[in-house]
Amino acid sequence: MKKITLLTLIAVLISSCMPQDGQIPQSPLLSTLERKSGLIAYIGIDGNLYVSDQAGGKKAQLTQDATDPTSQPAEFSSYQLPTWSTDGNRLAFMGLSGTSDEATARILVANIETDAVDEIFSSKTEYPFYMLWSPDDSNISFLTTSASGQSLILQRVSAAGGGESTIIDTGSPYYWSWAPDGHVLITHSGGAENSTAPEHVAFIRLQDADIIETGLDLTPASFQAPAWSPDGNLIVLTRSEGDKNEVILTDDTGQYLKTLGSFTVNTGFGWSSDSKKVAFIDGMQTMQAGVIGELNVVDTETDKKVSTGENVVAFFWSPDGKKIAYFVPFVNTPEGSSADQSNGQLFLQLSMLDVETGESKELFTYRPTQQFSSILPYFDQYHQSNTIWSPDNNNLVLSFLDTEGNPGIAVVAASGQLEPRLLAEGYLAFWSWK
């Protein structure tokens, strides 16, 4: 005990004397001695799903039969999108296996304590691609493509298995947010070029076997996912008011309360855990999906606002609501290439915003894996289902490519005062909520 206390004290003293932008090399002992918080689920280099703590301990392999993601065999098996239950005891993930002519899509749930893995959904015609646990962890809501490919289907299924899935709604595109009571959703759907359904925002109430939809009298400005506050009292939406695009606050019935800010082209937003602040991006460019622009944070009670002044493409609130990890994208064109060539490599600058002081600090610049890059345009929906933060607010998990293009999972100190630490080779990772 005295040795651990001494090492901790030395680390604190060294970090307090560091320049703000300095980083201490990781000690091999640090991952062993530091307090563990939650678990990390990741897709390994072999395509299988693994779970471990931040030091690589308590490692468990949840699947065994994935095919090499870099190969193209006649028959394949792959796993995607690990999604934690809110209590951190179960992990849902998607599987796809078969051939290019016929494949079976599945949703599976692993019990972390018992190592049991149960299949709760299976289909050869509908392919899940996004999941969101209900607030009480009893159900999983998920989106699938329809057989025709013309629309998306929102369904739910019992997380315990043993029952059929229930279709809730259809539309393209489709986004939703759960009320904390788990019985009501606020949805934003329709409006796609190939969709016959007009764009609309609605409440969907799930009452036993009944599904009741109530549309809102609202002309939304360009956004994707609505966001219900964690305490259940408020909702963030958008509206087109004259020549202004506004981020607005409503009560839990959809009644307008106040305007939080305006944006230029489009926006994406997310709540702090204490339901007191909303962060949103002022999108400056027309995009097929996603948003890029200045990050703003608004206190819903005092209207105090802080901004980053950088072109942000995605962000994730810390669990305690005091900081925001955000990503600034840029393209690095290889030497000797002209600036207008399309062979540039995407890099992300991970920065940290202190929402009280408004101060930002750059932590880490890296190349993301394709699997992580693909969620960035939809971060406002993923913000509600997945997190890169450790439950104790001290670390983040990143999915990166090294200088040779090899995929890896790294643990990064939120303080920015330690160099990133390699956890494992892999493609995509998320931290548990608890």
C-alpha cells in the first residue's frame, strides 16, 4: 500500500510541473496500478469480439468464429457494433454470416457475469445496423433495412430473448431518442429523396401491445437525432423560423420553451448527464450525412454559452458533464500529391473542452479506423448508445491506425498529460457506461 501511494504521489508531482502540452511516457506499472473503471468492448484484429478492463485484464473472448476481416472467403462470419447496456452487465452486438448470395443477420446479447451469449433476433431479409438499449435495459430498439431497401424499419425485441421482434415504425432516414421511463420515444424520420413519407417529428408511445404515434406541429430545420434530457423533463429539437435555423428546447410534451441558439446549414447535439447543458454544432457545409462547424455549449438555465472556434465533426460528453471530447478532422495529402487529389488520409485531432472555463486542449492527433470514421457522421445518434469515455471520467478509448495502417485500440488519459497506451490490436472499441 505504501508503494502504490508513493508512486501515485510522484506522478502527481511530475504532472503538476509539466508544460501544458507535455506528455509523460506511459510507465508499464501504470496500467496495473491505476484504478479500473468499467470495461471496454472491442472488435479484435481477427474480427472477434473481446471485453477487457483498461489494462487488458479480465479479458474475455465472446466470439470464436469470425473470419479474417481482410480476406474475402466464400463463406464468412463477422461481428459489429458492440453496444453496452446502461448497467454495464450485458453487451449487445450484431453478427452476419453466410455467403454473398445468402446471409443471416443476428443480434446477440452477452452476459458479462456468466459468459452466456444468447441470440435474440435473426433474419435473412432484414439487416440490423444500429441498436439502442431501452433505459431500463429490458428491450433493444434497432434499425434494419427492409427487403426492398426502400425504407428503414424501427423494431424492438426483448433483451432476454425468447420472443419475436415488434415493428414500431418505418421511415428513411430514421432517428430516435428514448424517454427515461422507457415507454415513449421522440422520433425524426422521412424526407429522403427515395422516400414517400414526408419529414416529420413525432412521439411514439408503447403501451402494452399498442403503438400510438402523435405528430408534432413543427417544421424542423436540418438535423438528425432528437435528444431527450436524461432527467426526462426536456427535449432538444430544431425548427425553421422565418430565415433562421434554431436549436430549440421543448418540454416533455413537445411544447416550445426557448431557443438555445441558431445554426447556418445543419446541426447535431447532445445533453450533459445532469440535464443542465446542451452542446451543438453550427454546421457550415451541406453534407449528405453529418455536420461540421463550430461547437457551442449552452447552459439551459442561464443561457451562458462557450464555443470552440474550430471545425468540429463529432463530440462525446464526459460522464460527469464537465468536459467534452471533440474531434477536428483534416486531410493529410501525401508528399508529392496535388492538393486536389482524393488520395489524402483522414486524421482526427482529439481535443478536450472544459465547459466551465471554455478552455480547450489538444490531446492526440491520429488516423481513425474506417469503423470509427463511419460513425462520426451520425455521432448525435451514437452519443445516446455508445461512449468512448471511462465511467470515472479519467480516460478515453480510441480506435486508430498506426503509421503502417495497422488497426489498434488505445487508452488515452483525458488530462492529456500521458502518452496514449496500446490496449490491443483491433478495429472498434467502446467503454461501458458503468
